Amino acid sequence: MSFPDDVPHESGQMVCETWIKPVSSQVANWRKTAVIQAIRAIVAPVKYLLSSDVSIKIIWFINEDERYESDKSADVDNIIKPILDALCGPNGILIDDCQAQHISSQWVDRYDEPEHLQIEIAYQPDAFFRKDDIAFVQIKNALCMPFDKNTKPQALTILLEAFEKQLEGRNLVLDQGGSYYQAKKFMSIQRLFHKSRVSNFRIVQAADLGKSIGITV
């Protein structure tokens, strides 16, 4: 079972399983790499990246006696980071792990099944970009907005100008002593990302992108 390859399912829910034993984030790098590669083998062929906040549920199927009567298995809280690392980035299914608004991790007795992981993701069905088409434009203060690099210049002009106006309104509220949450109402539904979160993606400056399509940003 794997995530839908072409577009996210309209249900806003996806599930995959991998027959890999999870490891603690504190173990040797080569062991974490094995887990990351196993999960990346599932998400790399997926043609899109989810761009909204998500909820992630991790279920680890393992024998009860291995959990209760051994000290060799990882703790359920420590297995999360390697899994998140595998899900994020240009070859993942998420842009960055800051999108994870909620994460749960649990183990379940596997009985006669092989030990394995199940990963469930809940998301906004219409909030995604195709991997081949995504790029980021740095607007202001290291904030980057994802956009489809195949967008026609006229539409991209409207998009950039709209974001500039939204940021102008947001910053005016902040400058006048308003709260972050009051200012947030001026912003688009599409969330922004700090530049440090998307360093593995193509990032262009707003001014450079504006010049390329004939506008001043």
C-alpha cells in the first residue's frame, strides 16, 4: 500500500505501509539512513508535495513481548524524527516538517504479521504542488511563497502583486501594535515558509522574478 502517485486523494487522507523496523533518532546515522531510504522509496515516485498543514499518525506494529520484555526496541516518541526526515524535501511528500501540526506515534501488537510501520497523513486535498513545477519566491524578511513556475506571466503578476499588498497590510497592523493573529487575517490561505526551511528547493527573489515578467516588486 502506498500514497497516491499522481494527485492527492480528494478524501484528504492517505495511508502507506513499509516493512521496515523503526529506529530511535539517537542511533547511528547508518541505521537512520536505512529507515529514511525505505520510506523515501515510497514517497519519491509521488509526483506532488502537500503544501498545507498536516496531521501525521505513525503506527508501529511490533510484538508485545518485544516491547514489554526487552530493552532493544526504540521508544515510540524517539522514532518520529527519522520518519519525518524521510517524508520531507524535494523527494518527499511534504515541503518541510514545520507543516506537521499534529503528530501521534503508537505501537500495536503485530501478532502473526511481520514487524512494520503504517503512516497516515491527513491534509487539505487542494493544497499541493507538482514536484516538477514547484519553486519559491522570497518576498520579504526571508519569507518564501511556493508557486508553480509554469504560471503564465500575467497570472504570476497578479499573484505577486496580491501578496505584496497582503504583506503591506499585515506589516501595517504589526507596526501599529496589532498582534500577529490580527495581522494574519491579511494573508492568503497559502502558508509561507522561512527561507531556511526550503533551502533545498529553487528560490528566486521577488525583484528578480518581477523583472523577468516586467513588473516592479
